[in-house]
Amino acid sequence: MSVFEMEKQNRPRLEGIKKADVCIIGAGMAGLNLAFLLHKSGKKVIVVEAETIGHAQSVHSTAKITCLPGFFYHDLIERVGQEEAMKVARMMRRALAKYADVLYHHQIDCDFERLPFVLVSQEMEKIEKEAKAMTDLGFQVKIEKQGKTALKSGSLLILDNQAQFHPGRWMNEIAKGIEIFEHSRVNRVENHEVFTEHGKVQADQIVFCDHYPFINFPGFYFTKMHQERSYVIALRNVPRERSMIYCPDNPIESLRFSGKTALYSGFSHPTGKGSDEVIKDMKKRAKERFPEAEVIQQWSAQDCMTLDNLPYIGRFSSMRPFWYVAAGFNKWGMIYSMVSALILHDQILGIQNLDAEPFDSLRSIVNTPIEEMKQMWTAVKGYVQEFLTLPELKIEDLAEGEGGIVEVDGLSLGVYKDMDGTSYMVSTRCPHLKCQLTWNKAEKTWDCPCHGSRFDRFGNRIEGPAEKNSIFINKVQQKQTD
Ligand SMILES: Cc1cc2nc3c(=O)[nH]c(=O)nc-3n(C[C@H](O)[C@H](O)[C@H](O)COP(=O)(O)OP(=O)(O)OC[C@H]3O[C@@H](n4cnc5c(N)ncnc54)[C@H](O)[C@@H]3O)c2cc1C
Ligand code: FES
């Protein structure tokens, strides 16, 4: 459970037919920031949320709002050129300023704090290149060749006046006055209509802020994004440092404080391909760095990664000019949620914004870096893996409390064996696009390496893009011995 859990408000479920100028699907940071801006500009907005507001990735974030999302601008200039990179830099600065502006004008109590953001790395050359790129794009940065932070020592790139906040409190505050329906999963969108089990919204414009668009065609976002899981442990008794620290070296590590609590996070890996030892490894490192520290909470969550390290913001598909999308925040969704809110606000109101161009959701992906393309092959490999191999593992090989893909009567099945020895069998075909699920030993879940859907040990859906549970096949009681 995250330290940023928020008060639940018991909002109504969508029933019957409602009408709006704009219907937003998903009430995370992206959906709510956009709803807030559109509402302030006089649009009638309806937000439809599958569960409760903010409950998904946004409340599990460590909520650093920064214009410096890791090593970013040097590569960006190399790929898109100085002029396009300048547009990105301007949107990042505008988004950060917008947070401060909303906070000031609406007196939002959410522990918003201005702090330096410090990038620490062993790679001095990369730090220097990033600093040069940022300076060329109008940022004021400082470098320390041999610097020290609470997290680790190395070369430092420092960007002052960034921010951190309590994302749960922010979302609860900006949601006030907006028409939001909770416990209303959207299961179909057709032209101008958004359908849930018990109702529908008719809207001029529809925006997908559902983290991973649950509609596959048109849009084809499943060919352009995968997901990565990251982990957080909350610690007490860590000497407070007045900065947010981020180390992009392998493994990625990050540290920020929330009052007396230190949030140590990172250790990301593609969903479905993690090590069982992540949390253990994090705790070991935390103990080495902060010998007095005591772990008070831990959690994990995941975010969508794009092919070129920029989010997809704009039209959902050229076939649906009145549908929009904000997705693929590459683990920097606090700043990008506001970038997307500003861009989509302008597009929906017909305001020209040339700085939106590099984020265009329909951009060509021909310049995609090779590493990102490799990640997309995971999806293809996931498709065929199941058909090419039959597992060697049998049910009897599984220890109690363990799961895995086993061979049962010539079939490949996912089996979890509980502490009584009862085995629960599920199909390992992901209901999204049929990739093979993998067993996540650390979290006892079935995870999809293709696009990051997750299911509990009994096959119940935890998170999408899959909309359904995995098929539960059978429950087998342990044989009684004489
Ligand atoms: C551990 C961790 C730490 C992070 N730290 C940072 C950080 O320091 N700074 C930063 O900038 N970013 C950070 N991020 C990234 C950031 O948290 C995410 O990018 C951001 O929260 C994504 O917001 P969202 O609104 O797109 O998604 P979500 O918060 O997941 O919201 C999407 C909503 O859509 C709803 N939904 C989905 N499908 C449907 C449907 N069919 N019908 C109706 N509703 C639907 C969901 O229920 C959910 O509420 C971190 C991420 C992780 C995992
Ligand atoms: S096939 Fe897409 S999430 Fe599993």
C-alpha cells in the first residue's frame, strides 16, 4: 500500500444516458488534470472511472515533478533536432509552471514543495552532454564532477526549482466540482458514445486517459508500448536531504522524502521479466546506505514505455478525429500528465499549439532506437512461445506457495499451489492478445511480458490492457495419503 493512499469519496456509478462536451475515460493523474483544465474553460466534462479516482498507478507514484526525466535531452536533440527538442523543453517548463499556478490560485493543500532535482551517475561524459543539451534548450543547470548525495556519489547534474507533492491529495482536490462516475468500467466506445455495463455517455469528444488504451483497433497502441514495473520502499530514520535524487545507471534508483519518510524506489524491469529478488535486493542496498533505516511500507506499480521515449498525446487514430489519447509516460507521468492536459485542452478548444508536435500520438516511429524495437520483439516472441514448447515442469515439482507453467496431460497450464497443496490451474494465454503469461514469484501473480497485463494467482485481472480475467481451468485438491 502506498504512503499516498487517498480518501475515498463514494462517487456514483454511471447509469442511464448522460451527455457531455467531453468524456474522459480514466481518472488517474492524466484524466483528472485534463478534466480540471477543461472544466475551468467552461466545457461540460464527464469522467468515467473503472474503480476509484487515482487508485491505479498515480497514487503509487513517487510523484517527483521534474523537467529532467533522466538522460533525455541529448538523445532527443540527436533524434529530432534542436527545434523540435526546444518544443518539448518548452512544454515541460509550461507544465511545471501550470502545477504551481493551479496550486496558487486554488489553494491546493498537497505538500507541494520546490526542490532541486539531482541526477547522479558514474558516467561523467553523459552528464556533460546532457548539461550542454539542456543549456542549449534554455535550462539553467549545474554540474558537480565529484559530488555526493544521500543515495550515492558520482557526477551530478542539478536542476533547481523542480517540485514534489502528494499525488493523492492533489487529485482529490482538483476532482472537486467535476462530474465523475466511479466503479464504471468502459467496455466499448463507438463513435461518440462511451458504454459501461449500466449506462453510456454521449460526447462530442472522447479522451482515453486509461493508462493503456483498452481498445486495440484502431490506434494499435499495443504495437507501440510495453510496460515496466518499479518498486518503492518507504523508510524511517534516513537523514533528510533537501533534494530529489535520481540515478539512471543500472539499476535505476531514486530517493525523495515525504515528511520524515524516505521513498527509495526504482529497480525497474519489463513486466513479466523481473527477478524474484528485487525487493530483497532493494532492502539490502537500503540497509547498506542507511544502516539506521527501518522499512515501514513497500509497494510496486508499472508504467507504459514508448518506442522513442516521448509520450503519445493527441488524436487516438486518424480514423476517429474526435477521439484523443494521453499514454506512454515512460515513468514520468506527473510532468507528462500536465503536458498532456495542456496539449489536449488546446486541441479540444481549437487553440493552435505548435509545441505539441513532437508528442503527436500519430507520429511516425521510423527513427525508433534499436533497444526499444528489441523490446517490441518481446511481444512477438510471447505470441509464439506457447506453441513451440511444452514445459518440462510437472505439478508435483511445484513446492507449496509456488507457481509456474507446467505440463498437464499434454497441455501447458499455469498452476499455483497453495500452502494446503491445492493447485489452481489457469490458462497462460493472456486474454488481451494471447501472449504467454509468466509467473511472478515475488508478487505471486501472472504477468504478461507483451503489454503488461497482470492477473492474480487465480487468474483474476489486476491490471490491463486486458479487460477480462484469464480463464480459470480447475482447482485440484491435494491427494489424500493413506
Ligand atoms: C513506482 C513508480 C514511481 C513513479 N514515480 C514517478 C515520479 O517520481 N515522477 C513522475 O513523473 N512519474 C512517476 N511515475 C509514473 C507515474 O506514476 C505514471 O506515469 C502516472 O501515474 C500515470 O498516470 P495515468 O493517469 O496515465 O494512469 P493511472 O493513474 O493508472 O490512471 C488510469 C485510470 O484509468 C482507469 N481505467 C483503465 N481502464 C479503464 C476503463 N476501461 N474504463 C474506465 N476507466 C479505466 C484506471 O482504473 C485508472 O484509474 C512512477 C511510476 C511508478 C510505477
Ligand atoms: S497480450 Fe497484451 S497484455 Fe498480454
